[in-house]
Amino acid sequence: MKHIINISRRDFCKAGALFGGGLVLGFHVDETHAAPGQYTEAPTVFAPNAFIRIGSDDTVTIIVNKSEMGQGVYTSLPMLIAEELEVDWRKIRIEAAPVDAAYNHTQWGVQGTGGSTSIRSCWDQFRQAGAAARLMLEKAAAVAWNVAPDTCRAENGFVTDTANNKRLSFGELAAGAARLEAPRDPPLKKSHEFKVLGKSRKRLDTPDKTNGRAIFGIDIMLPGLLTAVVARPPVFGGAVKSFDEAAAKKIAGVKAVVRIERGIAVVADHFWAASRGRQALQVSWDEGPLAGLDSVEQKKQYGQLAEQPGLIAAQRGDVASALAGAAKKVEAVYDVPYLAHAPMEPLNCVADVRPDSCEIWVGTQLQTYDRDAAAGLTGLPKEKVQLHTTYLGGGFGRRAVGDSHFVKEAVQISQAVKAPVKVIWTREDDIQGGYYRPAAYNKLIAGLDDKGAPLALRHTVVSQSIAKGTPFEGGMIKDGIDNTAVEGVADSPYEIPHLLVDYHMAPAGVPVLWWRSVGHSYTAFVKEGFMDELAVTAGQDPYDYRRKLLTAHPRLLGVLDLAAEKAGWGKAASKGISQGIAVHESFGSFIAQVAEVTVAKSGRIRVHRVVCAIDCGQVVNPDTIEAQMESAVAFGLTAALYGRITFKNGRVEQSNFHDYPLLRLPEMPRVEVHIMKSTAPPGGVGEPGVPPVAPAVANAVHAATGLRLRTLPMDPAALQAAGLKG
């Protein structure tokens, strides 16, 4: 696709110094006219707002303020503009936005990507930008032809005078449109008028990601660039007591050993030298208060906390009285471990700090915080810090860190050595260096009436707070309760007359962070697994049982029915396959999944098919939605079957994919995605597909074996220990 213009890795290496090292996706330089450090457009550029530039050569550059980490925003967000602008799709090219208030998240007030909010936050903003530009182009045509504006109509990159059959391209109108004032609050199309939205478009970033032209953070090369790796404490909260750099400096290629806030950096000509230098480095550590951290003991501590009353997150009715009068009671404990994000591209950052400027290249989800952190470290004004957002080789929340630690490391090292530096985290650094999805312990007790319907539910959650001690604390913690720890259960849609959800904020220490779908990643497992337990106790079909409790929630009911219908609920048993079902709402979207599994005598679980029904409101790109649901199944199965970070003597026991495995290609089930038609406002897509995966599989395992899995991951040994018979 020639409408995306990137420079190759080799050309970037050559041009890095000439053009200030800047990398912007869609970056194009016309060598016959460009001065160093300048982007070249055609002589006249029409820039009606921060998101659109139209050149006299008809190219339409869309500046995207969200990070592209595989979720497709470099296609779906341009589709919002294209719908209202009436642009020729082949003329579009993309640039990553610089850090500027104009590109701030419409709800957060800072520039960032996360929470499955890209489409939701830009839905009106981008469409208004496109509509305003279109009206200006139509008005420019009317002026040129001296006709009434209402006779001019934009379509496919041209404006036509419908009365006289005249036509001018957007490029030909750029100069005239640039002289006009942008309209405020332009009218937007109704959904029935959409030509672009709701129809699948091939992703604009796919060609460069398959031919090697795409530039990720780890690919950045600059003249004189050094590479650094950092020796960090083996225990979280630890610190350097002393170090001897002599052996490290003897390694060929090692240029410097630098003490920074988070450890000791070894800086070298290339990664291999830096890595060997770190191995040779002699460091004595003060391991700090978490030196004895042990996952087994931590679980016991969480269990003890769960026996005590916590802070009330949700309450209705009188749970104690209802439980006392229940015909049957069901009790359970569900627990989940810490999880690493494990993106394919480990963390990295390039920084070039000079006396009067700082330039950064990084795959980040929080541009504003990272830019501001660099300004704080260097003492430079924010406008002197330039941050380039590259492609991200996976994020899942790991690159949205309020303390900007992986960016600060690069800035500190570059300051010290007075040269551009690329800091690379190895896979081991990434998996053992935090930040994790918190471990969580859930204690539940429910009471059923004589017909099996739930009367009361008491649910206690014990988990670390993600927001505590971060810039997000003020907005995310209320009355001592971190909403992310109880989301999905404190607002459970099931119609249970008496409900009490309480929360214990577990002791901090282990660095924790949002992980794809955040609290929903485990609350759905608990909620939907326990709901299955109630259905089985009541002697009722799990699908029918849920239907009776969701009558006030038509969108959840809609996806539940669709998934059951498309999966042929109840019919797979004849083929030796067992089914499990789960339904959950998160990030403004509603998803139900049916998993089909078999369980071998060894306890090995094989997921053959996952049928997914989603109601995400107004659809932008169906192809992206399907891809996101498929990736969510892979991501969710990795966590359900394998994911686990554990501690012994304060140290993370896992280090790489041999002991923190990901789902392999032969294990990937067939995924069928069914999208509900809706005119509701758009919901999220990147994260909502993950939460139902684990409970759907666990419920299918119960159907197959009669054994209830309440702990993740679903270890075959645990099934054997629970009584699986060969």
C-alpha cells in the first residue's frame, strides 16, 4: 500500500542524524525540497485541526494520538475521519502524534492509550474533525465557483458542484480551504448514512509490519548510539549496597558503568557487550523488607484477611439474614496469581539528552507522563523534550506506567554518558522486573431458595491496589476501595436480592499494574465460575440459569443467547466434547463465550473451539473486532492454562518462556466471532474478550470431569490431585 510512507530501517539509520533522529509513522521527506529536520508537504497544506493535513497533491495525513500496539487504531481511528471527510481511502497516510495538549485523551486530560477507550474517546472528536474539514472544502469550492455552498458535495476526495457538474479535488481546494475559518460543532452523519464505518477495512499498518519497514522502539538506530542494560535488585524494594565495576569494564566494548535510581547500568557499543558486562559486574544488594516474600505464605495471609470484615464495595438487602434462612448454601474460595504482561517486544527506550534538548524514542502508552518525567530529570522546559511514539510490540498495559521508570532509566543514563543510549530489557528483565497483574483471593458464600434461585451472596476480595501511590490514585480509589479490584463483581448484573461485596487492600510491595482487562481479568473468572456452581447446585442448566437472572439486562442476554445458539449449546456432548459458558460486561461492551474442551487422562485440557458473541455498540471495523476477539482468546487461554508469577525468598521464580509459557500455535482453538448489530455508542474491544475465557473453559472442564477448578492456572496436576480418574 503506497499510501503509507515509512522509511526503512536501513534508511532510518542513515537519516537519523540528518533529520534529528525523528521517527514518525508516515514520515516522508522529499529530498529535493526538504531542509534537515523538516517534514515536507506540498507547497500548500490545509490543516483545519490537529488531526488532519491535506496537501495540494491530494494526500491526506491523519495524525493519530493513540499508540498502535496491535489493536488496529492506525486504521480504525482514520476510519472515523474518513467517514465524515469523504476522503479517498487510498490517499490516506498516518503519523503518530507528538506530545501536545491537543492530543490529550478526552477524558483523562493527558495523552495516553488504554482502558479500551481509543474509539470511545475519539468517536465524536475524530468525526467532528473530519466533518469540519469537509465543510471547509465544500465552502472553498463554492467560493471558487461562485455558487451556493449547498450545491457542493464532497465525495471520495473530490467536491462536485451538483448543479453544474464541476469537480475539484481536495488538493486543488487546499489553498482556498486553508483561508477559511473552521466551523464549530459541525453536524455529523447518522448511523444509517455511514459508508465507511461498520465495513471491514484492511489494516493500514499490516504491509510494513510484514515487509520489515515498520519501526518499533527496539529498532531505533542513531549515529553514536550506545546500548545499555541495567542490573536491578533481585528483590523488589531492594537497593545497591556496593558494587565493583572493574570486571565489567574489562569487557571489550563496554564504555561506562553508571549508577542510576533503579540499579547499575552497563553501557556499551552494542547489546552483547553490555550484557556480558552486566554478568561480570559485582554488586552487593540490600534486599529490603520483601526478602522473605513467599507466594505460599502470601496466600495464607490473604486467606486470613478474608476472614475479617472488609471495606464495603457494594451492599443491598440483608445478606446475613438471607443466608440464615437459605434452603441451601454454597461456599467457595477462588484465587489467582500474579501475571506478567510478557509482550513480544520487551521494554526498551532510546534517549538523547543534550544541554539544551532531550529527544526520546519509545513505544509507550502514556506520552504525557513520560515526556514530563524526562523534563523533570533534565530540568529542561517541556517544550524542549521531544518524544517520538514508535510502534509497540505489544503493550497489554505494561507500557502505561505512571512512574515512567523505563523512560527515566534511559534519560538518566544518557545524561550520565553524554550520548544517545538505547536501554534494552531482556526477556528475563521483563518477566522478573514487574509490573504484574495483582494476585487476588476471593471468598464467597451464597444462599439459594427452595427453587434453586440465589437469595444472597457475600463476596470478599483481597488484592493489592493498582492505583495506590500512583498519579491515578485520586480518581480510582474511593473510601479506601480500588475500583479495579472489585469491578465486575461490585456491579454484578445478576439479580440477587441480597448482596455484600467487601474488599481488603492487601499489603503493597510487589509492583502491580493494569493487565489486559485489569480487574475483570479475574473477577469474571470468579463470578462466572461461582454462578456455574450455583446452577449445578440448583440442578439447572447453566445457560438457562443465567438467563433467569439477566432479565433486566437485555444486551447481556442478547450475547448470551447468540453465543449459545451459534455454539449449539448442549449438542456437543455427543461428540465427546464438553461445553462451558460465561458472560461478562466490561469497558462498555458485552461478551458471551462458549468453550468446547476435552480433558485427557493426564489432566491436560484441550480447548477445541470458542464461540464468541459481542455487543460493542456501533461497529467501526468488523475485521478488527474479530481479530481482537481471537487475540483475546489466545491471551486469556495463556493465563488460564499457564500464567503464574510466584515468589520464593523474595525472588520471582519464573524468568522466560520456558517457565512462563505462552499458548502455542498448535494449541490455538478455532474461534468464531459473532457481532451484534447495534446503534448504541461504541464500547471497547481490545480488552473485553479476555474476561470470559477462563470461566468458560473452567466450566467446560467441570462439565467434562465433575471437578471444579477455582485456582488459576488450570494445572493438569491439580486436576489429578482433585480426583481426575484415568
